[in-house]
Amino acid sequence: MLLLDGGERSGAYYLVGYAVECGLKACLTKDLQAYQMPDRELSKGFIHDIAKLAQFAQLDGARGLNAQADYDFALNWNVVINWNEESRYTDWTETQAKELYEAVTDGNHGVLPWLRTFW
């Protein structure tokens, strides 16, 4: 919120989306032990695509069920999947940055609180 309050809307947009990416990667790697070589299949996670990371983390089913039960979560997910690594090169409006921030952080329907239940 500090970036948004400081007028850094594009930086806020990019970084809040990156938080979701990191959350998904936490779900992908939760079973790895220190110094353990990851399975070759895990290298699929070396991407920045939110929807594909959710698939690789095997969260599509849970996400779909949650979206059916929680319309606001479904709306938030649809906002979040539009983020990508190229977002850092776009000049986002304050409205767009706040919309993504709320979609990610909403305590009852946000994507990040939902992801935390899986890592």
C-alpha cells in the first residue's frame, strides 16, 4: 500500500502481482527439503504465468471449487490472471493498481489469503 499511497501505481501493480507468483511457487516447492535437488518436472515452475503456475501447483481444482462457492474470489482471480511479468513496462492507472491490490489482498476473498492455505 505504501507504493500506492506514494503515487507509484505501476510499481505497486507489478510487485503485488509478483507476490502472487511467489505464493504459487511456494505452493510448488513446499515439499522440498533443504539441499534437495528438485524433480525435473518442477522446472516447469520457472515461468511467470499465473494460470500455468496454478496448474503446475495442482490448484486448478481447488481454485475452481472456491470460485464456484465465492463469487468475489472468482472476480478477484480474473483480475489477478491478467498480470504478467511484462507488467513492469506498462504505465498502470491508480484504479488498475488498486483493483489488483484489492484482488490479491482482500482478507475474505483475496487470492493471496487463499494461496496461503496451500503452502
